[in-house]
Amino acid sequence: FYLLFLRFQGVTEGYNGTIFAYGQTGSGKSFTMQGIVDPSTQKGIIPRAFEHIFESVQCAENAKFLVRASYLEIYNEDIRDLLGADTKQKLE
């Protein structure tokens, strides 16, 4: 599968960041993105990215940050919000 990082290093400078995973069903996209909690060496890209962002925010002085995230799945032309209350509900 393909994994793209688009301007991720600039998120603490005010740029939007995108991580895009594309590939066949069963190719490991979800595991790569989410990983598992224990052992910590198996954490996915999303928890590692959040750690990086929030460590940077904590270290910044004289700055305010607004952090927003979305986690979408597009499968068979259906879009679902994986951070929403009902992850099975399709978005328009």
C-alpha cells in the first residue's frame, strides 16, 4: 500500500498536515495507522504523530495552539468518520 505524509513537519508552524494511506483490503493500512498500545514499539503512525505534536505544543513558549483532527475511511465510495460517535454511520 501507499503511505503519504504531506507537510506533516509544518503542523506546529500553522500548516495543515495529512497522512494518507491507500491500498488493497488486508494490506496493513489500519495496523500501520493505529498499531497496538503494548508493546510501545508497535504503536502506529497516528499515536506517534499525536505524541510528536503535543510534545511540540508543550515546549512552545508564548504561543497558542488549536489542534483538530479527523480520521476518515473511504471504502466502496462510502465515507465514515472513525472519530465520530457512530463509526458505522456513512457521511454525505
